[in-house]
Amino acid sequence: MSQAVLCRKPARVRPYSLTGGRQRRCRVLLVETFVAALDTPGDGPPGPPPDGSGPLPPRSVPEVRAVPEARAIVELCFRLRSVAEIAALLKMPLGVVRVLLLELADQGRIRVFDTGHGTGRPDRALLERVLGGLHRL
Amino acid sequence: MRGEDPTRGGPPAALDVPRGWQTDRSRAPHATKIVVAGGFGVGKTTFVGSVSEITPLRTEAVMTVAGEAVDDRTATPDKTTTTVAMDFGRITLDTDLVLYLFGTPGQKRFWFMWDDLVRGAIGAVVMADTRRLADCFPALDYFDSAGLPYIVAVNQFEGTARHDPEEVREALALPHQVPLVQMDARQRVAVVDTLLILVGRALDTTPG
Ligand SMILES: Nc1nc2c(ncn2[C@@H]2O[C@H](COP(=O)(O)OP(=O)(O)O)[C@@H](O)[C@H]2O)c(=O)[nH]1
Ligand SMILES: [Mg+2]
């Protein structure tokens, strides 16, 4: 299985002004990490026209390797999903899903959210909230 | 595996309706998780299903077997790779707080997965069946060495002898500060109580 923390190290250091300071992005893909599509439904690599006629819509340069699995992930992510949910719903191994998610994130098609406490142990305030939530069940 | 198991206490699949937080893609709730570990058949999936708001889902991780004996039902013999299945469920605790429960097999050869799984976790519920107590030794060893808060939940199957909790503790060499509960994984109330005890234990071990 691939690692949970996937860090992209640029081949060379890009000038700060060009990258807005984001010289290195580190995305944490735990099983519970939430991701969401940045596209709106209908975006993305165009499929065949619905009725089989008519010209194809003008096609922007596809920055996405249009692997069907990647498209399936983006479609699922029109609703907020966790990494584990994506793997389960698409019946794909977790490691494969993580690699595809990282690629999609690099392409700006999905957004990876922080868990709220990074990868560390939850602090007392968070544990108290979980306790309160469980009490209310 | 969608909700056919009549022993499950969770809501039926028809109730898998989206929650409010799932439709807002601009923000995400706080994501927390608890690991449910133990031997095969001890009741992990049942435990998860009893409290989950979704029908438990299954994820798989592929692992390579280095000439090791394969001893469980999910593994394919005579192959160099095998698949480890994890069942998980979800509980929305607040509009901005979600708890995941991951049920995972406890054998030592799955530890490669656990390093990954326990990262950021609240803690673990180690499920035990008194007829096969040794099945949970590896999980106890792992959480001890990982420093993850855990409790032991004895899943009381009917027809099995009720053991004195102190005897079970002793058999597991459980430190006195680690809670041990006797429960029924099919009962939602018992599962919620077990989770409350685990989170309480996590609080006890978290500096203020
Ligand atoms: N009688 C009884 N059966 C249980 C209990 N918990 C689980 N089971 C049953 O034991 C079997 C194994 O449970 P399962 O949750 O799949 O175990 P897992 O392998 O740890 O995920 C299933 O047929 C369950 O219905 C229990 O508390 N009492
Ligand atoms: Mg199971």
C-alpha cells in the first residue's frame, strides 16, 4: 500500500513569484481525508455528444490523463467524499485511489481538505467534542 | 454486502441519504476516526454496522505475501499478493464533525496497514472473544508499542461462558488503567457506550 503522505518535490526550485510561494505542496491522504471536485458537473474531458450528432464542443487542452478511473473519482467527488469512501464505492484498492487523487489534485481537479488536526493525535478540545457528539446519539 | 445481515443494528441502506455537509464542496467537516481491531469473526463488522449511519463499506489494500502461510478466508492461496479487507462506517456527530470507524483484522502480517491507519486516530477498540483470546494479542502489542490509546471490548457471544473480567485482564496482561468492557456488538447502545469509554480513555492520556 502506498504511503498516506504523498509529497511532491519539484524537480527544481521555482521562483517564488511564479508559484505564489507554494514551492512544495504536501498532501495528506489518510483514509478519512475529505476530498471534493473543483470542477462543476459537465466539466472535464468531453465524452461523445449525447445524441451522437452535432459538432464536439470546443475542447480545452485536456490537462487530465483521461483514465476512466480518474473521471469516475471526479464524478463521485461532486459530493464531498473521504478517501476510503471513494475506494469502496469504486471497488479500487486504497493505494491506487491515493495515487489517482494525488494526480487529480496536482491537475487542480480535486481539492484535498485537512482533517482539522493534521496527522497528529486529536487534542482535548476535539476529543471533548467527539464525546459530546456520541452522548447525543 | 448491502444490509442483508439481519443481525446488524444499523439503519438500512435506504437511509444512506446525503448529509448537509456532503453537498457543500467549499468546506469539509473535521474528520476523525477510531480503529476497531481483532481476530476474524470476533464481531468487528457487526460493531461498526451497529452505529454507522451508512451501510458499512469495504475497502481493500493489496499486500505482498513473502512466502508466508495464508490463513484467512479473504486471502487467495498460492499467490504472492493478497488482499486485506477493511470494513468501515461513518457517524455524523455534528454539522462540522464526522467520525469514521475502521474495522481491521489483527494479525501481525497486517501491521503494514496499521502504521497508516492509526495516523491521526483517536484510538482503538480491541475486540476479544473469550474462546479465542489469543487472537487479540497482536493488536494489543501493536497499540502498546504505537502509543495509541485503546480499550478492550469483550464481545459476549451467547452460549459462551461469562468470565470474570479480572481473569480476562490477567490473561491479556492488560495494564490496570486500560478499560475492559463486556458488551454485545449487535446492540447500538452497547457500541456507543464502548466508544464513549474509548474516547474517555483517549482524554485521560492526552495532556491538557
Ligand atoms: N451471537 C452473536 N453473534 C455475533 C455477535 N457479534 C457478531 N456476531 C456474528 O458473528 C459473525 C462474525 O461477525 P463479524 O462482525 O462479521 O466479524 P468480523 O470478522 O470481526 O468482522 C457474524 O455472523 C455476526 O453476525 C454477538 O455479539 N453475538
Ligand atoms: Mg469483518
